Amino acid sequence: MKNTEIPKFVTLNCGVRMPRNGLGVYELERDTCFRAVKFALANGVRLIDTAHYYGNEREVGRAIRESGVPRDEIFVITKLYPNQFAAPEAAIAEAAEKLNVGAIDMLLLHHPGRNDAKAYRAMEKALAAGTLRTLGLSNWTDADLEKFLPKISVVPALVQNEIHPYNAEHADVAKILRRGIAVQGWYPLGGREERKKMLGDATICAIAAAHGVSAARVILRWHLQRGLIVIPGSGDPEHIAENTQLYDFALSDAEMAQIDALDRDENHDW
Ligand code: NAD
């Protein structure tokens, strides 16, 4: 994508529209999560990413219900953990019950694992029944997709993988996008432990200074200009608000290339 205007929504392969930037709520516990989601929704964020594993689906659901924002303007993603794949119908029902916001906008399988195709096929049934609006996968490489797609009927709308300047996944992102599947980056700022290193990166800081914006905004804008969807995590109102300010400046092709060149295949998690 060029450094022209970036639409704030992506149309998925199933025709459903989803916001291009959102809030991730990994490691935000109970009231912190509730307050963060409520603040985000009050400040224009319309995409929330949670998971069974995060233990905060109830708080996300309550914040959505109490936000005053029309439900159909909000896009909520949750995920089934591999230890739920053997009994997927119960797991889907549990997610719907905990969130309690009507149809779940997107359900992902959190990681590949035993019974993942079985769980996905149960998700396909829930999609047909209207419990889910869209389906996706997380932590699936393009090679994993190649093996998985023949086992299922509904092509995933989205894949959510670890992507940031030190782990840019250039080849895999291009291949997955070519399949018509949207790509979303988790750890878009490099994750909790490594964030300070990335936000202090000399190349990123020089670009940030040239635009008069923060390093976080530069990194998130780099994701958007690559055609990705981002879900930076934070419980800090200032950061949540800052992470929405991604549409009023643009990186040049040369700046994009400079950040692209920081890639060193450095995973910051499993
Ligand atoms: P991140 O890369 O989004 O970085 C978060 C860190 O950056 C936090 O410490 C936060 O306080 C800080 N931060 C956020 N905005 C900032 C700003 N503007 N300036 C300075 N610091 C800022 O890492 P994350 O939150 O762990 O990941 C994002 C989301 O991705 C998670 O919340 C979760 O929803 C998702 N996720 C998914 C998986 C998966 O396996 N599918 C794994 C990890 C995370």
C-alpha cells in the first residue's frame, strides 16, 4: 500500500467490514480490562481483541454493553485455546455466554494444535447458525495454511500472527494476503518485554522526530501501510488514545524501506 490515505476499515473475504486498528487486552485483568475497553470505545476504537486464554471476556463484554456505542459499530474478536479444541461446541457457547454481546464478530483458533480442524468445523457450523460472524486463525504460517485449508470449507477471513519491525514476516504476509486472507499483527509494538527496545530504536526514533510523532505511532503506521490490521495492547488511556492517531501522517517509501530493513526474524514469544 502506498503512503496515500488508508481506509479505516478493511472488507474481509466474506464481505464483512472490520476496523483496521483496535485494542488488544492480553494481560489486562478484570477492572483494568473493563476500564481500558470502555475508554477505548469512548475514544473511537471499534475493534477489541480478547481470548479465552486472557480470562477477561466477561469484562470486555460488560464494557461493550455499557459503552453506549451501538453494538453493530463494534467488532470483537475472541479465540479458542487448544485445550478447548476437543469439545469445540461447548467452548464456542462459553465464549458467547461470557461476552454476552450477541453474535461474536470473529472467532480464531489461538494456535495450531490437536483437533484444530475439528474445532474449526464446529466454528463453521456456528457461523451458519449465526453465533459467529467471521472465522480466522492465529499463529498459522502460510505453510500451515497450505496443509489446513483442504481440511475445512470456509476460508478464514483473517490470520493473526506475531508481526513487528524486528519480525516483519515479509514473505509470509505477502503469501497470506495473496490468498485473500487479511493479516493482523500481534505484538505490533514488539510486545511487553521488548517494547522499550523497539520504541528506542534509532531508525524508528529518527523517523518519528522527522514527523513530530511518537515512535509507537510510526511503528503502527508502518503496519497499516503494509496493509495489516493492528491491535496494540495497553491499559494506559494516553497510549490507547495515541494508538488511534494513525491516519494524519504518512511514511514515505524510503521510510517504509528503512523500517522494513530492521527485520531480523526475532520472535518475542513462543
Ligand atoms: P504490544 O506490542 O501491543 O505492546 C504492548 C506494550 O506496549 C505494553 O507494554 C503497552 O503498555 C505498551 N504500549 C502500548 N501503546 C504504547 C504507546 N503508544 N507508547 C508506549 N508504549 C505503549 O504487545 P501486546 O499488548 O502484548 O500485544 C497486542 C495484542 O495482541 C494483545 O493485547 C493481544 O490482544 C494480542 N496477542 C495475541 C497473541 C496470539 O497468540 N494470538 C499473542 C500475544 C498478543
